[in-house]
Amino acid sequence: MKWNSLPRSLVAAITAALALSVAIPAADAGNRRDEQDAARRAMLDGQVMPFAMIKRRVDAAVDGASYVGSEFNPSSNRYRLKYVKDGKVVWVDADGRTGDIIGMAR
């Protein structure tokens, strides 16, 4: 099938979908970088513990779950860590200042 035999609206829709599929991950990567920068600044300013220390504490509490990733909320200085255990996602919220676990959801 040739592109010129397709309706213009279909070609436009395909083009838009391809453009979005490239733009969304790039925007997400930018947001992720800002989040990492905020976490680093907070740690350097003494507002939060180093992430490695917090992660070690949480790792011990989730007993054998696989670490997937994390998010940092600079307004509350809290981390949300994501794990998978027995095929289920486990979210753990930790206070960045103390490293204490303040919530866990499955």
C-alpha cells in the first residue's frame, strides 16, 4: 500500500501519533531529571538522608521484593519506592529526613 493512496486524515493521525510517541518520553525524562536534581539539592542541603541509606532501610522491610524505581516529592521531602513481590506491586513511602517508613500499599 502506498502512502498517497491513504486518506489524508489517516496519514495525519499516524503522523501525530508518531510525534507524540517520541515527545512524551522526552518530556517524562525532563521531569525525572528535575526530580533527581531536587533530591540531590535537598540531600546536599542536609534536608534529607542520602537515598542509598533510605533504600537500604526499605529493602530490609520489604523482604525479598525486587526494587523497580522511586519518586521524590521535594515539597514534603518524601520518597515513594516501588517494588514487585510475588507478582504484585508494593509502594513504600519513606520520610527523607529520617528514613522512617511512613506508609506501605500493595
